[in-house]
Amino acid sequence: MLAVVAGAAILAAFSACDLPFGLGTPTTRALESGATGTLSTATSLEIKGSYTEGGNLWSIDMQIVRAGSEHVTVSGATLTVEAIVLGKEAYFRGQAFLSQHMGADVLSRNLVKAAGNAWWKGSAGDAPQMPDLTDASAFTATFLGPSVTQRTDHVSVDGVDAVDMSGPRAEVFIAAAPPYQLLRLHLKAGVTVDGIANGDLRFGSFNRDFGIVAPSDVIDFSNLSTLPPIYTVVSVDASKCVSPCVVSALVKNLGGKSGALAPSTITFTMTSAVSRSVVGSCQRQVVPDVGYNNTATVSCTIALGAQQGNAAIVTASAENPGHA
């Protein structure tokens, strides 16, 4: 009886703590093979977390399908950009991001406003590239093998028992249970990999169908007719400004015919040539829209007071609401 009790006590002690000499824990080779296999065999995966680049803090959600598809959303304090990559085709969305990559001239500003938050076609090379974090061979060479200098068992990653494989570049967290999937990567201070620093990234959603498809109603800046209407004033005619004061403007559409939030509006303003004060104004919508590079004439009547003299200047400006 005493022997049975003593044996039970020994078993209880072993179950309450780690076995000596690393017995009962996965080997380092098994852990690294599992982490590498996570990246090499998974048909898809998701990387989520934060990092710094250019002195700014960013959050990222990257869904990768090995067949050549990618869906990425990157957000910072001042902008958010979303990208869909399908092979060599890439689509982007984010007005602030677009604005930063366009010129300061009037046409470029009009294009940014017209695009709104619509998708536009771009270069696949502009999408985030993280080969050292997504390619199995590159990941192993950068973070595992001889790069690992310390191992810590029984750490938790979002409630999952994990092993921390630490080195001078990063801490790599691998699930302690088979198949030893890669869970987390935490870059060490001062280390930059794939252009990012201070990265704290989670890996998951392995072999999931993300349903990544090309967006609809896409703007192609090489074909401006895919944009909503962008009217610009070509000339103003005030020759019929008598009683009543009818003014007109010739406008040209630098965009297409569809996709706008509302019709474009032309505002006519009459200003006194002497006092520079506004004497009167009127507005008229451009309806119906004309096609790309076509012109239309818009007119309206400015209500004038009885004391109005003849020395006045009439101008016109276009307001284009942009993409819905």
C-alpha cells in the first residue's frame, strides 16, 4: 500500500511540472520544422498586427493565398489603404493614400476628389511585400536555426501554449502542440526586416478560403472615362446679361458619365469691378452628363438689384461631387 501511494505521488509530481532533461517537450528541430511547414504547406494564411515604418505606427491585416492572391489593409493615424492583388493585377482604395501619390496641380486634385473612396487599378509592386515573413526558406534563414539563442517553454500566445524561440532579430512563438504552427513574430528593438521595425505580428487562418476577388466599378487612371464626371470651365459668356441677366459657360468633361454621388454644379458669380464685392450669383447642374472630353453649355439667371451698374465681372466654377 505504501509503495502504491508513493508511486502515485511521484506521478502527480511529474504531471505538475516539466520532466527533467526536456523530456515531454517538443524538440527544437520539431518546432522549427513545424513553423517552416506552416509557411511552406499552407494554401493560405493571415498576418495581423502592428509595426513602424518611416517613424509612423501602422496596423496591418494581410490575407495571402498561395495561388497568387492577396488582400491587405494598412491603417495609420492619417490614412488607410486597402489593396487586392490577383497575380499581376492590383487594385487599391484609400483617398488619402491616393492624394499623397498625386501632384498638386488642379487636374490631379480634381482626379483625387473624383475618385473618392473608389477602387482604382495600380501596380502590384505598390502592394506591401514581406518575403522574409511569408516565404518559408527566407523566414528560416532570418529567424530560426543558428539565429535562435534562447528557448523558453510554456509561454502563452492568445491562450495557446507556445515556445518562445528568441534570437538577436526577433522572438518567434511556435505552438507547443503538433503540428507546431507559427503563432507570432515579435521583432527586437532596432531591427528592420522587409522595411518594417517594431513588428508584432500574429499568424493564423491557415488554409482558409478568403474569397478574394476583383472589385467591381474600378477606376483606371490610364482611361479617364472610367472616372465620374469632372467638369472644368472652358469659357464664360455674359453678353446676354441685360434684364434679366442670363449668363452661360462652356464646360468640358475630363471624366466619364457615371459613378458620381450627384450631378456636377456650375456656380456663376458676379463681382463688382470697383468694390470687388459679390453682386449676385446663380447655380445650375450639368444635366444630362456628356461623355469624356466632350463639352456642354450651362446657363442660368443672376438676379440683380435695381441700382446695379454695368462694371462687373462674371466668373464660373465647377463643383464635382466625385465617386459614390
